[in-house]
Amino acid sequence: MRTAFPGMIWPRITLLILALALVAGLATAGCKKKAEPKNESKEPTVQPLKETKSLPGPAEKQEPVVAGRFYPADPTELKTMIQGFLSRAQGSALAGRPLGFMVPHAGYEYSGPVAAYVYKTIRDLGARRFVIMGPSHGVSFQGVYALDKDFYHTPLGDARIDRESVKKLLGARAWISSNPALYGSEHSVEAQIPFLQEAAGPDISIVPLVIGSITEAQAADLAQVLDDTFAGSDVIFIASTDMSHGNYPPYKSSDDIKPVDLKTLFFIKAMDSNAIAKGIRDDSTPLCGGMPVLTLMNLARRHHVSEAQVLKYADSGDATGDHRAVVGYGAVAFVLPAGEQPSAAPVEPAAAEGGSFRLTEAEKIELLKMARAYAEAAVKKGSFPSMEPGTENLKRIGAAFVTLKNAGQLRGCIGSIIPDEPLYRCVQRRAVDAAVHDSRFVFNPITPQELASLEIEISVLTPLERVKSFEDVVVGRDGVLLTLGPYRGVFLPQVPTEQGWDRETYLSELCHKAGIGDPDCFRNPQAVLERFEAIVFSEHEFGL
């Protein structure tokens, strides 16, 4: 049997190299590249998000698209291969009930040994319902594709699709589509299904989702949609991704990619979704399924998961013995804390549209005390206190910035733009970051002796809203997030007022903060401006 190479087959190359490769019959690997049968275009097609409706009739079945390439097409051979992987994988003792897993999706002979660490855990768990989120490799589109059929057929039989849940997802957001043209010959979802059939049994139900191009805000929103759709159920979420791809030019060895992948796993383990989001933008945390992973992390943080558990890391060289040009694979579990339900009733967002969210004076004081306790513990390198909020309001999903000043001079300011965790936890985390992780003060860090002189300010943000024109930005009301290509910068609403800037100066300074040389970058048609408002309060306001 001929299987796929460590990532994906047929990467795009120059016409000259392609001509030589075709003569030599050469096939190379790379997950970011597209699978290219000879009768298909080499360029990804951009399809509109147009929903199709199912008609009454015989059961609709999705036939396998990568059987015989990514895994054996012969049922006996496939079953024997998977059983071998499962028998060799070590069992993983989890601290609780898993909400979901990160799993690789390359050819089984390369990534199967790592994937088996997840599926052995699933086998022992006895789970039967799964949502599989994979990236799109061969078709370029905006949004998310949901497979709206009755079954997904593999050599091991038919896996039932939870079509009722698929319908709910399709009705939840306009950017979730069932247009079959968006699926193509995608392997990232299908590669998980035979493993599930063998590990969890033939009576599983699945929801296959392929994530195209989405924003970080949409990844957070998708997590909320999934939480709403599967509230109170025992579903397991799977984020399908490979890691560093060193098997296409410039080729990289195991020694080259391992430090990069271990850094990525460190961020995932620490549940640092901001670092992963940044890494997706600048490719510093290589994950071909970056948005599925970010969505799962957002979902886990909604359920108070504070640390993920890395089950296994290896690369394709560990399977082949050739470590010169490899792909990295990671298996990670996102485990619910004790007492947390697998998919509890959804938590309301803290920063509701229309500015309806409010904080009482007592709640503001409670957040300020949390911020100080966590900032001081970080600076003193002590243990962090266990501080739970006194009201349900502070447990709502929110985003916030924490600012530290000494005699009016900035000493640290870090925050979250995207609401993806309970507000009180966001404040605690960002207080630590502002105190010890602000790169502007790496050579002049806050000292323990300085803590008594610090003043803490918190800004709780409303959701991002894209503006049609820079002229719609209102100084004194709007904070602004600027995105232009790989560059990003943000200012809180109070910054231009404190600095005495007018609108154009405000936006020019924002270009500078984003690292863009052109002070008029905000006028660029490709620039995206998103506004938000903030509830701002400080220790000084309450005499703390």
C-alpha cells in the first residue's frame, strides 16, 4: 500500500522543478501544501459560503477521500495497523475527564504512533460522541464547513454523523456552511475517523468540521457556538493538526524543529491562547490546524481549564529513522477541573453588545484586589493565591487589560482583546503578565521594593466591532485594534485622551506601535480597524 508522506503529498513548486519532478515521478510531503491529483488545478479554489439544503430520500453518505493514501484501504490491514499503534502507546493517567484532544493527522505510518496516545485514552474512557475540527488544506474559503450528511464511510464501516447538531451549527452563524464544494479531498478530519471507529467502537457519532480562514474573534465565537450546541452533553472535541513541517523546502531536521515544537507545546500546556494566536499570525508556533487548536483552547478556558496535559511528542523521523526532513506531531489532552461538567450550560459573555454589562463598586474592588495579589506574587516569585469571585457576574466570559504605573509612569500593561475565559481569570492572568512579562521592561523589571508604590488600573473591554472608515473612530470613547498583514497594534480608549492626541495622531501612533513605518498606514485599504469601549477603574478611585 502507498501512503501519504509525513504531512501532505504534492507541494507547489516552480514550473521548472515541477517539470523535472513529473519526469522523475517525484512526490514530496508537506501538510501546508495541497493534495494535487493530476486532473485537478494546483491552485486552491475560493468558493462562496453558500448553504445547501438536504432533501428527503435515501441516507446520504460521505465516501472516503484519502483511503489508500493516508491509511490502508483494506479493512483488515487498517484494523491491524491501528491495533498495533494502540498496543504500543502508553496509557495516560489524566487528572480528570477530558474535554478534548489535539491529535496529528498525517499518514498513519508517520503520525499514528503519536495519535494512538490520544485514542488509547479515548478507548479507556468509553466516549461515543465526537466533534472533529480540522483545517482546510486544498480549498481556500472564509468560515467553517460542516459536513451535513448521514454517515461518513471508511474501510471500517459507516460512522454516523450527528446531523441534528450539524443543523444547529449551520443555523448558529452565517459563516458556517454546508456547501460540499468546500470539502474537496480534505484529509485532516477523515484521518481521525478510522482511529475513532477502532478505539471507541462502531456506534460512535461524529460532527465533522473543516475550518477555513477565520479570525481570532471568530475562533472565540466558534467556541461559544460549540458550547451552546453541546451544552450538558458528554461530547469530546478533537482538534486535528500537525506541528512543524520540515519536509518541504527549506528542509529541516529533527534537531531544528524540536525546540520550536516544544515551545509551542509549552504555550498550549500553559493555556496561553494569546501566544498561540500570535504564533498562528507569524508562524512562530507552527500548527497547520492552528485555528482548530485555538478554538479548542478557547472552549477549554470557558470551562476553567488552566493547564493542558501533553501526552506525547515525536516526529516522522522517529517512525522512519530518517531525521533529516521531518514533521512534528503532538498529542495533548485538555482535562476538565474537578466538578466541571463536560459541556456545562454556556456562560454569558461579560462584555455584552450595546454596553449592557455593568460592574458594581464591590466587583471592581474585588478585581483590583485579585490583580494586586497576583502581580505581587509574580514579582516576589511566590505561589499564587486561590481567589474565586464572590459573584457570578465576574465568572462571565470577558476580556481585560491590566495596567501598572509608578508615580504616573507606565511599568507594565498587557491584556486580552478577545473574550475567551472568565473575566476574573483574565484579570488574574493579565496582572501576572503586566508585572513580569511586558517586554518593554525586560531590562528594568518591577522589583519587590517597588510594589507598594504601584497603582493598578483595569480596563474591561466590550466586543470588537469593525469600523467602515477611520473617520468613525471617536477619541475618548474608542479603543482601536489595527491589523495590516502580519502587523498588529492596539491602544486602550483612555490613551489618546491622556496623551492629548486628535484622531489622526492617535491612529498614526497606533501604526508606529504596530511596527509599521508608514504613519498613514491606517488609510491603507488593506488595513482593518476594530473599535471597542472599556470600563476603566483603578485603585486610586477607591482609595486602595
